[in-house]
Amino acid sequence: MTLRRMMGLVVVAGLAALAVLAYTIVGAFLPWREAAEAERLADLAGITHGQTVAEIGAGSGRFTEAVARRVGPDGRVYSTEITAENRAAIRRRVEAAGLGNVSVVEAGADATNLPDGCCDVVFLRNVYHHIASPDAFAASLRRAVRPGGRLAVIDFEPGAFWFHGGRPEEASERRAGHGVSRAEVKAEITGAGFGLESEITDWSGPLWMIIFTAPAR
């Protein structure tokens, strides 16, 4: 084996080790960061004991679990996901946590599938940019939120995550750059009848958050 080849293998091995280390550090830090983010979201969206809240596109259910603890046994959390695998993961998480106030719902591509007027607060984190039919979906969100309730959208601008290389989303070619602009979200959500309440442009890393309010009547 030549010296050049040996040096190349050493470099590759070193980069691989650094990647593993970075992944481990991020994996250890992420639950703590998301727990803090969930608490802050609950504070700003006014999530309190006894309320009914929905998380759209809940993934593995980390935020669902945090919010379910916040609303307590007298409250209710709807946790929606499209895939059966994710819905099963959410059920396992809440069962392991001893939470009996979570209802797991099969989400639709262009509808929340939530009961009309069910929720005091609905939130989506890194989900809205996947929506291919925003007008229909925004109308579905509006139906789910009670009069005077809130909708919180957390997402990121197109191209905010460099490793996507600005490619269009597989699920929606309408959203180039794997993200969605705040301007688009505000136009689509207010077009469904919500009012704009507040914006936080530096929510967490490249993420931003916008809170909307449903009309009182």
C-alpha cells in the first residue's frame, strides 16, 4: 500500500469518526432543545391546563408528549401523522409516558382530519412546507380551531438547510428549496380567515414561528 493511499484512508476514517461524534452530540442535545422549545411554544401560544390542543405531523411525538403533560389529565391532545409507522411510534411514546389524554389521528395530505371546532390551539412544526394543497389545508386548519383559538406555524425559509441544496421537495414541487417563506404562510393562513397575531423570526436556529388567531365569531 502506498503512503498516499494510507494517508487517504486515515483522512476518510477521521472524517467518519467526526461525523459519528457530531451525530452523537446532536442526538444527545436534540431532546433537551426540543423540550425547551415545546415549553416556550406552550407559553407563547397560551397552552394551559385543561385545554384541547393538536399537533399536526407529530413525527415520533416528542412535542405531543410535552404538550400532553402541560394540559394535564383534564386536557386533550390530538396528535396527527400520515404514516402508520409514525402513529404507532406516537402511541408507544405516550403509553410509555403513562399519558392517557392523547388521541392519535390519521392525517390527510390536504386535511387535518380533526373534528370541527375541537381545539384551543393547533400547531405545526417543520410540516407546513410539505403541504401541496395549501388553500385546502389552511381551510381545514381553520375548521379545527375554535373561535378565538390559536394556530402556531413553525418552519424555515427555502434553502435554510444547505444540505438540501435548494432541491424541490419530493412531496411538493410547489415548495422549492425545502422550506416555505413567511410571506407565503401569512398569505395562505390569513386567506383562510385567521388573523396575524405575532411573529418570531429567530425561533430556534433557522426556524421561525408565526402565531395566528381565529376570529372570536
